[in-house]
Amino acid sequence: MEIQLWSEILHPYEQAVAELVLKFRCLRAEYKKHGLYSPIESVSGRVKSISSILEKMQRKGVPMDQMEEKIEDIAGLRIICQFVEDIEKVARDIEAREDLQILVRKDYLGKQKKSGYRSYHIIALYKVQTIDGSKNVKVEIQIRTMGMNFWATTEHHLQYKYKGEIPEHISVKLQEASDALMSLDREMSEVRSEIIDAMNDYRTQTRIVKEILGSIENLYRVASEREVKKIQDEFYEVFRQDNLEELKRFQKQLDIIAEGYRAQSLEHPILEPQGSRP
């Protein structure tokens, strides 16, 4: 393999990462668009550097002509979840996709590594379309909680610093930190339903407030300024109560008022807004 071919070799992997990151971010947005809790908190991706690929090939004794077959994480995606339970949901979503062919599953949750590393890995084939035709590339998808990711990132930096030979006293600290984070994940799972309910309420309130303000702006075109200002003041009073049910009730009343004005505008299409009269 000539060195000048590296960019051509890695390009399909870069394309796969870019496409999959976009797809999973769109999936997250779709959950939120439908007012649902998203098990995906964030998505990121990377293509392994040439230096890291060569180092791994050397460590595992992989010849150049078997690089793409033997190195499974040239393309990598990382999906971060808030709760351990979300990891299983994301894994099921991935396995149900038609654009990914699952090859290997690696569960480091129930059976964590000796170092304390915890994560869930899926190795899959993803087809990209290039100017030379289609190509299936391997992608490693890591699914973790935020705590797991913090630990794994820290451990990765230490592995790099100590060339894979982390001192014993630091390894002990890493294991203790892993145990503490596992305990934290368990405690967060115990209040998961309450947290999700709170998040859903916040998203609902944000949506309703946006819709109400849009309706009030539209009323300026058909109602008097005095009446619109009165409605706006009533909205601010309801908003200060910080009561979602009251906010919903106000929106329903506003919808009835807005519908009345829409009906009037259909009956009198050339009528100017009252607020514009001298």
C-alpha cells in the first residue's frame, strides 16, 4: 500500500461517519419533534488517524493487505445516553435499521473490562456510494452514558501517556472511579421516570409558549392593539404562575379567540386591521 493512497482508502470511512452522524442526529430530532423523550443525548464520530491505524496494526500483527478486514474501528460513532436503560433502546433501534448490517455485538456493561471500562459496542457494515461505485465499510458504534464516556475518555488519555502501561496506583484509582460511576448510573436510573417527566414538561411548556406568542403576533393583524395587549398581559400573568395546566388552558382560550377573528377575516377579506385605523 503506497502512502499516497491513504486519503483514497479513508474517504469512504469519512463519508460513512458523516452520513451516520447526520442520520442519528435526525433520529434524535425526530423523537423531540414528536414530543417524545430521546434515548440519544448526543452523537459524534471520527475516522481513526493514520498513526493510530498503523499503531493498532503493529500491535495486533495485522498485515497491510488485511487492514480493512481486521481493523474494525477505522470508522467510529459514539452515541451518548443519559441513562443505562437508554443504551438498550438505542441498540435495538440500531439493530432494526435497514442501512446497517450487524456483524458483532460487544457488551461491556454486564461484564465490564478488568480496567473498569464499560460500554456497549456494535460493529456493523454500512454501504456508501462513491464515484467508483458502492462500498461496504465497517463502523464501530459505541453506546455509553455520560459517566461511562467521561471515564473512557480519561482512561484513553492515560493509556496514550503511559504507552499502554498505566501504573498500578493509577489503575486502582480508575477502577474505584468506575465503581463510583456505576453506582451513580444506578441511582440516576432509580429517578429516571421523574427526570423524563420533568424534561417532557419543560419541552411541552417551551412549545406552548412559542405557539401562544405566535398566535398573539398574528392577532395584531386582525384585532385592536388594546385587545391584543390585554391578551398579552394575561399571558404574562399565566406564565408567572409556572403552571403547565393553566398554560394549556390559556392556549385553548386563545385558539378560540383566534379562530373567531379568522372567521371574521373570511367574511370581510378587505377589512383593514383595526389597530391601523387613525
